[in-house]
Amino acid sequence: MINIFYRYFTSTILMLLLITVNNFCAQEDIPSAPNPSKLFNNLSNSFPNFINNNDAVVLENKLMDFAKSTSNQIVVLIVDTLNGYEPWDYATRIGEKWKIGQEKEDNGIVLLIKPTGGSGERKTFISTGRGLEGAIPDVICRKIVNHELIPNFKMGQFYKGINAALDVVMALAKSEYSHEDYTENIENEVPWWIVVIFFIIFILVGFLSKRGNSSTIGGPTFRSSSSFGSSSSSSFGGFSGGSFGGGGAGGSW
């Protein structure tokens, strides 16, 4: 009986030690929060100028103003590697380790970006704290990634993509409009290529019309028209202990 108890006790201690070691190693794989606290963090060595310094300052001030006015905290993090983690896992661990958001509100968000690698290996993920999963559900995170982040990232417009995504996330977090409104807005947008085609057709029709109406021999006469319009020359208080449950969505480019 004593031997059975001893074996059980020993195996339990070994299992607890193993869990402790694994947790410690996992924490070592995740970077620590900056000191002093920052909301825009570029930890990339491969892309130190992922966005220029002026744009980085603009984003930091925007995030700080949002944190001060709402108590919600959004962290933008650029890294070279996920250390073997899936994007959702890495972003969730960042939220937990850095304690992003307020302890009782769990109102933190992590916008993770890994710009290294080839096509399809570059990753991004929006991770929401437990308290914001209702205002910004997973399906909306995916739409923000697919509509605001990925298209701009593919064109190298990194600041534009981050800023556009933050505008949507902030508006949803502040309940300025609902996620149903956002879905309706993006579904009603006309694709850019359709706009270009209609513009070209409009120009061609106008050109041919003027050519047919011109009485000048030797070529078309271009006259000014009002149809095209006329031209005129005219610090926040740090992270407070928010909790993350794995909510959010991501994509790759």
C-alpha cells in the first residue's frame, strides 16, 4: 500500500514539474512587455522600418488616445517569428503575458503581424480579449483581416492597412456602429475594378461624342466641360491584467 502511494505521489510530482517546466519554456518563447509600456511595438529585425517613424508615432498616439478615452487597450505587434506557435496561440499568449486590457473588463486586443517569409507564410491575426468578443466576434475579425489588412499588405501599404483596421476595431469597441453595420457596408461596396471600367467607358463615350460633333477639319476639337468638375487650389497608464480566451481571426498574404 505504501509502495502504491509512493509511486502515485512520485508520478504526480513529476507531472507537476513537467507542466511547470513546459509553461516556463513557453513563456520564454513569448517576448516580454516593453518597459515603459507601448502600444505600437515593432520587434522585427528583418523589417525595422515596417512603417516609417512618423507613421509609427501617429499610430502610437492614436492607440494611446483610444486607451485613455475608453480604457480599451489595443496592441500592435510586429515580429519576425512565431517560435512554432500558430498565430492565434501566439497572439493569445501575448495578451495573457502582457496583461493587455483592464483586469475586470478583459478589454484588450492584439493585432499581430509577422511580415517575414514567402507568399502565404506572412501572417496576421486579431486576438480579442474576453470582454470584447461580443462587440467584435470572430467572424468580424476575419472580415477586418480580409477587407482592411490583407489587401493593403499585398500592395505594401502597411500603415494604411493597420490604420484602416484600427479605425474599424475602435468604432466597434466604442459601439459607434455594430458589426452588422460593418458587414453591410463592405458588402455594398463596389469593387475598384468596376469603378475603373465605368470610368474608362465614360471617357471613351465622351471622346467619341465630341469627335462626332466637331466640325473642325484635321482632328477632334476638345472643349472644356463641366462634366468632370473643376480643380481648385484651395501616455497611457500601462497594462492592467486583461484576459484572453483565444477569440479572433487571422489570415496570410
